[in-house]
Amino acid sequence: MQPFRLGAVALIDAYRRKLLSPVEAMRDVLERVAAFEPRVRATYLLAPERALAEARASEARWRLGAPLGPLDGVPATVKENIATQGEPVPVGTAASELTPAAVDAPPAARLREAGAILFAKTTMPDYGMLSSGLSSFHPLARNPWNLARNPGGSSAGAAAAAAAGYGPLHLGTDIGGSVRLPAGWCGVVGLKPSGGRVPIDPPYIGRVAGPLTRSVADAALMMATLARPDPDARDYSSLPPEALDWRVKPIDWRGLKVGLLLEAGCGDKPTPTVKREIERAAREIAAAGAIVEPLAPFLSQETLDALDRFWRMRSLLELKALPAERRAKVLPFIRAWAEAAEGMSGEAVFLGFSAMLAMRKAAVAATLPFDYVISPTAPDVAFPAEWAMPSNDPDNAMAHIGFTVAFNMSEQPAASVNCGYDDDGLPIGLQIVGRRFDDLGVLAAATAFEQMRAAAARPWPEPP
């Protein structure tokens, strides 16, 4: 098998047994990128020569039986809003000044310390405030399953790179669904860890970093590194260090209580096709012995709208801080969305902030009776590539995050795994949510479901 098709777990095993070298793997990944990237446009600062130099150093360490860490020689990408030393952080917008970062952000530092080869950054939309691969700075990112469709976002390039086979490990960020949504639309695994599980810089309410991979095992392997503490303590919201065994096994569904959430109470309702596949997944989980019960919607449109207004004001203040000539470079959709907050009252801003707390309270209370909750990741399949959002309407920008955003606010772990396809072959994501801190349980449930649907999985996309 070609090395680019191997997961990180398999690569490490092959390196250890001297069946494959990091140089061979890195060359194969770079060839795959060269074949697909002219159409997918998932990468930023692709560095093939540096990657091969690092692969040669890794090869020498493996030859001596002294790998640098648990990911030595494994190709990996990092979303471009996660700082890497000496490289600019444009956060997806042409309005940014391209100032090199002084140091690695915690997730990038942990991956590098573990020996991963960070051979590219991945693309994102302006300020990460779109669920899209559309950006004023980066070329339009496309979905490898259908190049006329969007990979979603804001971890757009990371999800597209995972689906296209740009190596096994990809790192994204998620504040309302930005790991899980593109994972669902691109048919890959995306994990939003418990809040604070992965130290991040800068921290913000609901913001986490998490893996996008082709398998749950690789996501778990990546988490073993990402969850290590940051010695510089840059994330004031991070959890205390905890010795966890991330080598997860599939759970036994028998006797577990699983809530089935088919309507979020806000935003778009799932299409008949999405609902069909989620209900099929629920039946399979029930057949495996779980007690699957319906979970009533626990959010309201008013709460989602209030959060939307808060985020608009936050973005408006960031735009106003820019000189006029730089502000004009921001994607027009983002400007229109943020400028709708002009003149917003203090009361409205306070209610928007309070919506985050209301979501947290509602999510914890609604999910507490269950061991896990399952739902659609997104209400529909991937949308047209050129659109800024699934709605493509700045007045209705958040209609697609009803199933994901509450779990950012409640800080519960949630994963997206592929559970089926529409009639055109576009992937559909199943979200699996656990109680706060039960990241291992969510990964174990995702592993069990991944094994259940393995026979129905379709071949990965190939270059056009």
C-alpha cells in the first residue's frame, strides 16, 4: 500500500519494524499533495524541502532505535491560526499584517516535540468566522469528494487535507463547530475535546483545538500528544494535567443510554436524507444493545440569535480597530455580517454574552440522563464551493450550527464520524457527544461506531 494511505498508528508501526522509512512516507505524501492540491487548495506555507530534511533526521533516529517521541516522522498539518515559530498568522484574511510568530502555540509545540513533521499549514476563512473554505487571503478551498462543493470550515483546509490523503494528522480549531462541521462534510473524523483538555493560545470562551483524521485511532493518538500540559501556562483555562491512556478500545453499547437529538430547536432542521442516515445509525446502535431514547430540543432560536449578535459585535470591534485600507480587504460577507451590529445596545450585547451561559446550562441538563448523545453534525451535506456559509446569507449566518455550538459552551467532548452518504455520494456526519471530561468515552464510542459502519465506507476521493 502507498504510504500516504497509512494512518499514523500504522506508520509508526512500520517505522519501528523497519518496513518503511519517514523519508519514503514524506515523499509519498508530498506526491499526493502535488496531485490533488492544484484543485483542492488546502495548504498554506507548504514546505517540501524542510519536510524532507526533517524526515531524513527522523529516519536516522529510527535507525538508531531512538525516536524523538510518539509521532516521530509522521506527516502533519496545522491550521494557520495556530502559531508556528517564524511564520505569519494571517487568520484567513487579506487584512492581516504578515508578522512572523515569535514561538509555536501550545498545540504546534506539542506536535513538534513528539516528532511530527509539520510540513504545511492549512487554510481557513477570514478570522475563522465562516463555515467555509472561502477566504480573502487564501485561494478557495474545495471538498475532495466533489470539487464543486465546499469543505466547510473554519478548519477548511485541515478537513480537505485529511479527506484528500495529505498524510494522517491534521489539527484544527473549533468555537462553534469548526472542527466537527468540516469533518462531517468531508467524511473524516473530527474531535472537539473537552474545554481546556488541549492547551491553546489565545484561549477564548468555547474555543478548542482538536484533530481531524481518517480514523478514530489516529485522532486518539494525536490527542495523547495534544493534551500534554503547556510548560509556559499560556492557556489560563486549561485543565490540570491528567495521566490518561489514549489507546481506546470500542465500547460495549449494551445497557448504555443514548439520547437521539434530531432537532436542535434552532437553526435549520436536518434534511430528509441527513435524518434518514442518523436514524439508521441510531437503529444500528440500538441493535448493538444500547437504550436509544429521543432527546427533545433544548435550545431556542432566540438564544442562537443572541449569540450571533454577540459574535457580530466582537468581530465589528476587531474590524473597527483596523485602518480603513486594511478593513476594506476583509471578505465582504464578513463585513456585512459584522456591520449589522453597528448601534447595538449594551443590553443586546449583555444578552448575547448571557446566551453562552444559557447554552451551557441547557446542554448539561439535557444530556445528563444519557451516557452519550448522538445527532447530525450538520443539517445538510456540503454546499456550493463558492458560498461563504451553507445559507450564504449574512442575515442568517448561523443556521447550520444548531447541533454543534452548545457543546462548545458546555465544554463537553464531541466527535463527528462519517455515518453515510447522500444520493450523490457526499458524506454525512454523525455527532457523538459525551459528558464533560469523558473524551476517552467519546473516542471509544466513535471507535465502536466506526467499526459498525466500516463495510459501508466508500473509497476515499482520488485526484481528478
